[in-house]
Amino acid sequence: MEEKDDSQQMKGKTSDLSSQIDEVKEIMKKNVNQILHREENLDKLLEVHIHIHHLQTRKGKIHNSVSRSYWWKNVKLMVAVVVIVLIIVVVIILLAVGVIPISPPVAPVVTPTIKP
């Protein structure tokens, strides 16, 4: 009788261990699936990071190009303003000195002479 009890206890323990092993297997399967899902997500995240990095690099190059272009436009505008101001100053100086007459020249007054 004791042998039956012992064998039933062993069967019960074996079935308990078997059910625990099955539970552990299921948990491990879930963990492996989660790890695979995380790896997929990390791959996607890495792709997005690389894409954003390329966009940022392009944006930096475009920014430098546009900055340089507008800097040159600004320099050209400043040079044009300086040249115009110098021309105006030269014209004013020439007018003040009299090289450029302000009023039309006065024609000489000719007095008619009468023949005797």
C-alpha cells in the first residue's frame, strides 16, 4: 500500500513538475517573442535615426549654402550703396567748386554800334 502511495506521490510530483516546466516554457516563448519584437523595433528606430541624421546633414549643407548666398547679396548691396553715396558726394563737391555750373551761362551782352 505504501508503494501505491509512494508511486502516486511520485506521479503527482512528476505531473506538478511537468506543469511547471510547461509554464516556464510558455514564459520563455513569450520572452523570446518579446525580445524579437524589441529587436525589430530597435532596427526600425535605427533606420529612423539614420534617416534623420542624413536629413540633418543635408539641412546643414543647404543652410550653409543659403547663408553664403545671402552674405554675398548683402555685400553686393553694401558696395552698391557706398558707390552711390560716393557719386552723390562727388557731384555735390563738383557743384560747390563750380566745375559743374548750377545756372546756365550768361550770354555776353552785345551793344549794337551805329555806323556813322
